[in-house]
Amino acid sequence: MALFNMLPGAPLDGGRAVAAILWRARGDRAAARQSAARAGMAVGTVLAASGLALSVATGNLGGLWLVLLGWYLAGAARAEAAGLRFTTVLGDVPAGRLMSAPAVCGYTGQAVAAFAVIAAAHPHRCYPVVDVDGDLAGLVTVAALVAVPPQRRAETRLAELVLPVSRVAVTQRDTLLRDPTAVPAGPLGITIVLDGRRPCGVLTAGDIDRALAVAALGRTPDRSPGAFGDLRSLS
């Protein structure tokens, strides 16, 4: 395991050593870490190919361990390379600059039947829900709306279906994307962007992918309308 850990490719310790050497030689930390990640993908591919060749040549399934190790290393290195690219390109961009705005919100006292009309016009997987003061109360998913029997949708309020704020990913609009709280994660893949306590937009994995694509064209990604958009509370 010690020898494996010193192989020259990220995310192994040997890859960290390679990154440090390249950083010292080139003076560019980001480029050095990307090179170490690419080395990790190459080493993982070589390990997997060697293990497969060994199994075929000897008829011994022991070579599959090398295939497994190589597959793990290549996958981990690929994930690290993607994370490094994200941090390098978007790490200093505030969440409010890339969010989709304004936020399409329901409110706690709104009936499911009334909100269903809004949801049909703005098809998303989930929606922020605000209280009477416009502060974030939680999140409601389309699945929760659909689960309400049609005959009860006129009397069922969103407050009965809402996921509480404690279970919702939230960030402030000026939070930089290098902060883990700003990155959409989890099964819903959405972060609610707040201006104080009020939703002003949402940030999804699609917004991140779009920003990376725009940045690859040499442009500065920016989705925010005006001063980061306004809250749209729907009734």
C-alpha cells in the first residue's frame, strides 16, 4: 500500500510530490496540480491495462486487483482534475453572478392547486417557498406536489409539504463559488441563493456547466440581471 500510495499521480501522495516539484519548477501551482491529476489518470490507465493483460496471459484472476486499483485511481484523478478546473475558472466568482434569477417562489399559505399553475409555467424539479415576510421557509419538490391527491390540492398548503431550511442548501449571493456551501450538491442538485434571508435566485449544476462552457470560450460568465435580480413571490 505504501508503494501504491507513492505512485506519481494525484490524488496519491506521490502525485502531491509531483505537483510540488512542478510547482517549484514552473511557478504555477494550478498548472502543476492539473499535470499531477493527468499523471494520475495515465498511471491508473496503465495499471488497469497491465492487470487485464496479466489476467489474460496467465489465466489468473489476481490481475483483476490491478484493474480495480487502476480504475479507482483514474476515476479519482479525473474527479480531482474536474474540481481543479472548476476552482481555477469559477472559484472567485460570486454565486449571485451565475444564479438563475429571479427565483420562482411559492409561499407557505398558497394552495397546491394554485401553485400547480405556476409550476406548469416554470417547470423545475423544486421551488423555494417563502413566508409572509418573504423570508425563505424551505423548498417544495414537484414530487411532493404530485403526491397530493387531486381532490385535496385546493385545501393543502405548501407549508404542509415544504422541506425545512435546515435540509436545504443555501448560500448568500456574494459567496464565492470556492466555498463548498455555494456549489449545488445532493439529490436535488440546487442551491438557493439568498439576499439576507430572502431568495433572489437559484444555482443549479446546469448553471455551473453553462458557466464553464462560456469560460472555455474566453468570456466572463454572468447570469445575473441588474443587481442580482429580485424575488418573485407568487400568489
